[in-house]
Amino acid sequence: MKTDPSLRVSTFSAGYLNDVPIVTDLTHGFADNSVTTIVGPNGAGKSSLLNGIYGLTRWSTGSVRIGDVEVRRMPAWKRLKAGISLVPQGRCNFPQMTVLENLRLGAYTLPRNDRETAVAAALDEFSALAAFRARAAGNLSGGQQQLLEIAMAMVVRPKALLIDEPSLGLSPKARCQVFDRLQEIAASGVSVVMVEQNVVEGLAASDVAVVMTDGRIHRNGPAGEILNDPEMKNVFLGGRPTAAGTASRSGGDPR
């Protein structure tokens, strides 16, 4: 019986600011069938961790594995084929192209004969987009565009979905729709790893919380437990855990 998480990083250092690693010697397994939300003050290394896992930032040491496959030395597109998808922060669709065309681009790493079937399945699963398949992505609402970008990442059936600040700029209703969809994706067996600035809503939609400060994991555990911990409120508000005892990282916000 499988017990180890599909996505695991070990002694991982990545993302550099003035030749100093932003993420330092980090080891963690991200649970399957779960939404894991990474929280912490600005500059903690949250986005750098996601980008490092996906191969978009410089790394120096450690391991990134998806299942039995070591991907650390792979370019991002090979990591995608291995089973890791990323939805970066901000709009990342092709606004002049239709919803259908965007989904076809998301499927480009699949065998040619499998692409249209995968796109059709994505439209079935993201039914809110189906009626807009012929509409330019740039003419969708912010919430619809975020769902499209998640669908583009999911069309290849990844084992792990990384998503950075999915609620940014969205209305309360749209945030709820996005978080609900991420929970459904996790329930299908995927490891969903989210960086989220809306701590209360993000953790309420999560199974696991990871608290980062200064490029390291300060704490992890059940999301509800960490959300209700008084000491964590200092971290959520941009401070530091009282046990750390050192100054905050300066010199910009590498996230």
C-alpha cells in the first residue's frame, strides 16, 4: 500500500538573492489527495519554493521527486511531463486566443492523438467554461480566467498542481469558486500545493498548512489547527514566530 507522498523535496535550496539562497535546506512531502497551503510573511520564500520545484529558479542542492522520478535536473517542460503542473501568480493565459485554443496549448505535451480527448475532458470537468469555449480568454471575468488557467494546468492530468496566489484580485464569489475547484481536484487524488495571501480563506479551504519564514519551514500541520493558533497570527500579519529570534530578510521581496 502506498504511503509516501508523490511530491517530495529533500534538503532543497533554490532561488537566489545576491547569491544567498531564498529557500534553504528544505525537506517536505506534500500529501496526495490534499490541499496544502503555504503561508508566511513576504520574503519567506513561498513563491520561490513553487518556482524551484517547477524548475523556474536557480537551485544549488537537494532533490525534487514526483513519484519515483527525480526531476531536479529537468527543464520545466519535462517536469510537466513527469507530473508537475504550475499556475503562476497573475494572469497566464493567452488573452487573444479562445478558451478552447488555450486548453489545446495546455495539452501540447501530450501525444498528438490524445490532445483533443484531454481538452474535451477538461471542458466537462470545468463546466463553467464550456459555454465560453469560443470566447477570447481576455474577455472572461477574473474568476473565469483563473479557472481557465487551472484547467490548462490540469488538462495533462498531473500528479501535483502548484498554484501561486489563486485568489489575487478576485471577488469573494470567484474566490469561493476557485477554492472549491481546488478541493475537488485534490479529492481526485492530486497533491494541490498553494501559496495564498488570503490566509483565512485559503486555510479554510485546505487540509494542510505549511508556515515558512526565512526560506525554511517553521511549522506544518492540519490547516485548521494552525489557523487557530494565536502565535501564528503574528506570522500571518507579516511578523515572525517568536521562537525564531532573528531579523527578517531584507533587500526586497523575493516571495
